[in-house]
Amino acid sequence: MKIKWSILAIFLFTTVLITAQTKNMKTINTIINSVKVKYAPDKRVALFNVEIKKEKKNLILTGETNIPEAKDELMDKINSKKIKVKDEIVLLPDEKLGDKVYGIVNLSVANIRTYPKHPAELATQALLGTIVKVLKHEDGFYLIQTPDEYIAWVDDDGIVTVNRDLLYDWESTPKIIYTKDYGFAYISPDEESQRVSDLVIGDILINIGEEGDYVKVQYPDKRIAFIKKEYTKSLKDWLATAKPTQENIIETAKSFMGIPYLWGGTSAKGMDCSGFTKTVYFLNGVLLDRDASQQVKKGILVDTENGFENLQKGDLLFFGFKGTKEKKERVTHVGIYIGDLEFIHESGRVKINSFDEKRPNFSKFRLEHFIRARRIITSLNKNGIIMIKDSKYYNGEL
């Protein structure tokens, strides 16, 4: 009889323990979700991949985040519920990186992918000389965060990893920016000599000196090359003078006419729609967000409720599917208004279309899917718009 009572007691204790653990896990999952919504609502620009697991009698928090404040708040909220958990959350940058938690792009255009495999989807690109944060290393790829805060994977050859001292050396050394759409750097000051690499507009390199009509430059990995001087400009001077006027934006946008569409592209080699607008504004000193669904939240809303008369040259135009009671709004495309009911955008190639049905370049599809417009030019260093010269990635505050 005593044995039966003992078995019953053990059963009841176990049942109570399992019930309590289940309840605690539900509470913790609720806390995890609330913290994620607060600190990492957009997984493209913030990492908070945390989950709760049960191993025998223990509750274990696993996963990773690059937001220390989010982890601290998570633990505080769990502790306030007097729930015991084992903390196995990895805080990025990964300690295995040592002090090399920064990177400098070492290719004319580095391809940055959604996961650490070469066949993975192209998420975005970064230009030569761009400074990035390095979060971890896996299977020959680095997880990085770019100046527009985008988080994705670049292969080992795409960047040179550096510590804070080496990054400061790069930041404090005079540099040039390449100003031609596409070209090459050479092993000697002679266009007939061997090429060191290709180059695209916006690439940045250290300026070592000049030899005749050439600038002698240094890559992040210490390679030395020569570039035609006429295709370069002092980065310091460029940062001081780059300005997104209406005329500058349209001139830059039209310079890319015919460039083919490339999903994830943000360079003169190929662009997607938001890569096009981002690149146009970058070349005029503005650091735009990466995707159209992010860009649509920045700048100032332009009133287009009754037509397009309030639009100004340089305004961003957003297209997609308006929200309904059943479905959320989806912004899927972006272009730049150039005046007279015309806009330039990347759609198959960079081209100009019109909202005027009487014109041969009229786009019924774009007119029907127009959602709204945002003005960037009047929002410099406010309303979510950052000038490159004031970005922490370019002024030594990273």
C-alpha cells in the first residue's frame, strides 16, 4: 500500500512540475516575442533569434543577438517572474572573432547573401572600401552589418577583417573615390599594363600619391595599383560637396539609363529598384535604407491624394499593393520622379516611364499600383535620412 502511495506521489509531483514548466515556457515565449518586437521588428537590420528549450528539468535560453540591451531586458523580465533559466544566448560579435570585429570591403563590388552559401539569394552589395561590422564567421563566410544596417553574409574574399586600431588607420588615411561608371586599376601607371581589379563608381581606396596622370592607391589587403587621376576625387572633398539637389539626383539617375536589373544589386554592374534609388542618392551624399519597404518610411510624405501636382523632382515614388481589411500593404517597387509626370526606375533596365496615358512611355501598371511619394531632399539628417559625411561608418565613430 505504501508503494502505491509513493508512486502516486511521484506521479503527482511530476505532473505538477511538467505543468509548471509548460506554463513557464509559455510565459518566457511571450516575453521573447515582446522583446523581439521592441528591439528587432525588422530581421534585415537587427538580430534577435532566441528560443526557450526544455532539457529534463532545466529551461535553457538559446540563440543569438547583436543587441545587448535586448538580451538584458529579456533576462530582467524573466527574472522578475522568478523563473530559473540557463542562459546560453550568444551575444554577437562572436568572441571567436577576437578583436577583428570590423571589416573593409576588398572587391569592387562584394556580393552579400541571405545565408552562408554561394548559391544563396543575393541580398545586397557593398562597394570597395565600405566599412562593415563583423558579427561571426561560418563555413567560409562572414555575417556582417553594412552602413545601412543590413545584416547578411559575405564570403571570405569579400572583406578584410581588422581590429579597431587598423580600422582607425584606414579611416584616418587620405583616400580617393572612383567617379567613373566602370573601369580598372593597373599594376603600373599605364593602361596597357596588367589589371589589378575592376572598379565601379563609388569605390574607395587609400591615396598613396601621384605619378603623372595616375593616382597610386592601396587596397584594404595592401595591394598597390594605379588609377587614371581624371576618374578620381579626394574622398574628403567629395564628402564635403556631395549634395542631393534636384538637378544632381536626376543627372545621376539618368547616367544609369539602360543598366540591367539585378536582384540584390546596388552598383553600376546591375541594380534592383531600391538598389538604384539607394545608389543614386549615395552618389549625392545620402545614405538611404536598402529596401523599398524601408525607404517608404523615411523622409516626408508628399500629398498625392488628388493627383501628382505636389510632386517635385527627386521625390521617391513607391508602388505595390495597398492595404485592405484582409491584407497588409505591400511596397514592392520604387522609382524617382523627374518632373512632367515622368519617373525613372529600374525595371528590367533603368528606364523612364510616364503617368500620362497620352505618352508612348505611359505605364498603366505603375499608375494603377502607385501608393505614395516621399521627399528626401528636405530631410537631410532628420526624418530618418542620414548624410554620408555624418554617418558613423564614414566619420570615425564606429
